[in-house]
Amino acid sequence: MNWDNQDKDPWGGKNDAPDFDDLIKKFSTFLGGKDSSSNKGSGSGGGMKIPTTRIFLYGFFAFLIIYASQSIYQLDASERAVILRFGKFYEEQQEGLNFRLAGIDERYIENVSLTRRYTQTNSMLTKDENIVDVTVSAQYRIANLKDFVLNVKDPEGSLRQGIESALRHVVGDNTLEETLTVGRENIAQEVQGRLQQILDIYATGLIVQQVNIEKTDPPAAVKDAFDDVVAAREDKERLQNEAERYALTIVPEARGQAQARIRNAEGYLLEVIANAEGEVGRFTQLLEEYEKAPKVTRDRMYIDAMQSVLSNTTKVMIDVDNGNNLMLLPLDKMMQNSSSSSSLNDILNRKGDNNE
């Protein structure tokens, strides 16, 4: 389909966009090259020959595009880059789009927010000249990327050597028992502090976040004997805990029994005093009645005494005038009293057994 006006776009608007070929022509004219129209018809056979200048410009623009794609790059939020220009530190680049001179600048990219972990196991000599196998782990990250890249050839290798050095120094200041039991946390803290000092001295750019003593074991040759010692120590602690628990239960019980006996003694004291006071009051009243009527009171006291004595005996004496006294034996009462006394004896015997 042909258009009426070649200078307008298909929708009727005028096309004002610059032509790439026109730009090439202008740029080649500026460089002193000949216009492409002067080369029309040249060459054998009447074919069109592309100017050398245009080929050069096309190649130049292609090179610029490729070079720009190699020079422009993007860093994530957790990444940082160190740029070395001609072997010297130039700058440290942050997240986002960044530029470098490809082929000239050296680029080192590291994740500075990543927490890294290293674990190693070594045999150490303790303060009391015993050997112990210690497994230690360290968590660290890059705090200064410039120092990490430039100051030390192998920062993480320096970290491994620093852990071993700090651990040997700290374990050498502790006994075997402290290393294997209660002193592990203190050892980890001291190792972390000493390791950070070593890394700061060498300016490795690393920061130690945490050091843990994962495991401490005696050498395999003496492990069985050490396990026996540990088992004996645990039995000792268990027996001590049981004794303390028994003391906590028996002491309050004994105190309760003591308080109960004190209360019983106090009650018995009050009872005896009350009975004595009652006897004194009764005797005082009896004395007053005796002073009023001595004979009647005396006869009454005699009758009461005889009643009290005779009521507890199974023999009855009958006084006969002008004859021998007659003794009456009430067998039914005797049998009843005998059974009552045997039952009373059984009760007393059982009570005695319980008291024993």
C-alpha cells in the first residue's frame, strides 16, 4: 500500500524523529569522511558499496553497548562491592545500580549481612595437665569489606587459626572438671573476646557474633573411667537431694509432734490444777458442814467410804447376832466381773503393744 505523503506516518502525523542513517552521515562528515551519495555507482558491476566510515561507526556503537553492559551492574540490599583501579583501592559501592570500568577496575562482591559458621575439634591441654577434646563453633560476618578484601590474604583462614589459638589459651587456664562441666559457658565467652581482639589486630574486617562450646569429651582411652567419675558425682548429688528432701519432710513433722505434746502437757496441767482446786473446794465445803454437825457428817463420810469399798468387791459379809459371820459369794456377779476384768486386761495389753 502506497502513502500519499512519505514524510508522514500512517495516521497522518508528520514524522519528526531523526533518522539513524542521517546521524551516521553527520557524524562521518564531522570526522572528515565523504558523503555516501558520492559513492553511488562506484565499483565494478554497478553494485552499491557500503562506506568504510559507516562500518566503523556501527562497530563503535556496538562496542559501546557491549562495554556498557559489562560496566553497569546491580548490587542487592545485602551485597557490597570493593573497586580496585589499577590495583589500588578506589571506592566501596553500595546497593543498587553501580558502574565500573570494565577491563580496568577489579571488582570484589561479598554478602555482608550473611552470618557464616565455622566448627572445629581439637585436643587441648588443661591447667591440671589433662587432655580434653573440645568442639567449638563460631558465627561471624563481614563488618568491613575493604579490610576483608585488602588487608589479609585469607581472612577466614586467619579466623580458623585465631579460634584455635584463643581456645588453647583459655582452656589452658581452666581445669579438666571446669572444662567438662560448669566452665563451658565462661570458656566460650573468653574465647569470643580473645578471638575478636586477634581479628581486630590483623584488621580482617570480620566480627564474631557468637562462640559456642559444642562438646567437651575426655580422650577415648580414659573415657570409661571418666564416665564412672561423672556417674559417681551424679549419684552423690542425687543422694544429697534425697536427704535434703527427707529433712524438709521430717523436720516439720517432728516440730508438729513437739507442738502437740506441748499442748497436751499444757492441757494436763490445767486439768490437774482444776481437779486440785475442785478437791480443795469440796473439802472446804465438807469442813463447813462438819463444823455444823460433826456426828452426822462423820457417819455420812463413813457410809460413803464403805459404799465405795464394798461396791468393788465380790464378797459379801453378813453380820449375824450371837453367831458366826456369814460370807455370801454371788457367783453371777463374780463371773461378770471376771469377764469385765479380762476384757480390760486385753485392752490394756493392746494399748501397751501399740505404745511399744
